[in-house]
Amino acid sequence: ILQSWYTLFTPTEATSIVAATVMSHNTILRLSLDYPQREELASCARTLALQCAMKDPQNCALSALTLCEKDHIAFETAYQIVIDAASTGMTYSQLFTIARYMEHRGYPLRAFKLASLAMTHLNLAYNQDTHPAINDVLWACALSHSLGKNELAAIIPLVVKSVHCATVLSDILRRCTMTAPGLAGIPGRRNSGKLMSTDKAPLRQLLDATISAYINTTHSRLTHISPRHYGEFIEFLSKARETFLLAQDGHIQFAQFIDNLKQIYKGKKKLMMLVRERFG
């Protein structure tokens, strides 16, 4: 069955049902196999898993990795299949799932590589602040931050390219400025690292992108705003101000931005009155 699986099953059935059943503890007990027989069966199951991963990486790669965990060469092969398929055959959510699995197995650098590949498939628009991928993006940034400055510097351009939602970007920025990179998870070293400046690379690029996202989103929201959303909009501007103030000349930039709004949208009298009340 394991050797001629393709005449009987789809790749998904073969990995998730057949190979998993064959390698389960119950099967070994029921067939009362000795060690060489067990090894032979496991080897056939791993070969099947790798064939399935080659044929259908989207649906079989994670199963293949799990089934090949105990065999170094097979595991390496399965990982390579994922890397090769990442650019063409996989979605960002599948890659994030495998990346999280890699971190869980104790391979943070591989997790980082897969998370970086996942980011290249993602496009998070300015108004998608409840997008299902947000948690994955935050996790990927936390992972790269925990690995160190180089990894953080590598992921930020990918984030800036893929994420255009101001609130998500400001959340990432805030988390990156709270602790020094590379120190997460090292007990007793919370404050010993030097915190990164938002005025220098790599955070400068993230700060600029976040400010731009707030400006663009503000204009997008103002095109079709109704009075019942005025309060919410003022809160949004307050959040924007917090981000602007992270830049050295942030208070000047924000004041100019507000003056700009008052000019362009002076027809929206009630709203601009609320803007004046809150921001002068």
C-alpha cells in the first residue's frame, strides 16, 4: 500500500491518514513488529510523505515534516521541499503555519526564513485592521526581534512592503521599541540591552512607513466620513499623534499635518471644529 499509494489515494489522504496510521503506536502493537520491521515500515512511510509533499506541497508539507521528524535526512528533504515551493505553490497562511511549527520544534532561524517568505505573499490594506494574518505578522516580528538586530533589520523592509495598515504598523513599532533586540527570552536581562532608536535604521524605515500609513488612511477615511464616525476618527488621530511623536521633529510634522487637514477639509465644519478642540 505504501509503495503504490498513488493508485489508491490522493496525496492528502496518503499523508494524513495512511502514513500517520502506519506509523502510529497502535499499529506497531497490533502487528507486533520487531525493530527492523518497524524501521522498514517507517522508512516507507517517510518516502511516501516526501513524494506527497513534492506532488502537493500546499496540503502535505506540514504532515511530511511531522512524519519525518525522527529522521534527519528525510526532515531536511521535507524542509527543502517547503522552501522550493514557497515562492510558487504556497499561501502566506500555510507558510506561517509551518514557520510556527519550526519554532515550536526548536528551529528559530528556519522559522524566521519561512516567516520572511510568508511576508512576501501578504498584502494587508490600510483598512484591514482585523485581517486574520495580523497575529502571524506580529509573531514574525517578535521572532525576528528575539533573534537579534540583523534579523529585525531583514524583516522590517518586508513588513513595510506588505503591511499598509497604520494601526498594525504602529503596534509593531511599539513592540520593537519596548525591549532591545535579541534579549527576549533571556531571563534577568530585561533592561541591560540598548533600546533601539526610532531615528536610526532599521526602525526609522518602519516609523516613516507608519506615519505615511496614518496620513494616507486619514485622507481615505475623510472622503466618505459620516458624522456618526467623527468621535472614532478623532481617536484615530490621537493614535496617529503618538506615532508622529516618536520622530525627532514629530510634533512639528503633526502640527503641519493637522493644518493641512483644516485647509483641505474646511467644508466639514463640525469635524474640523472637533479637530481644533482636540489638537489646536
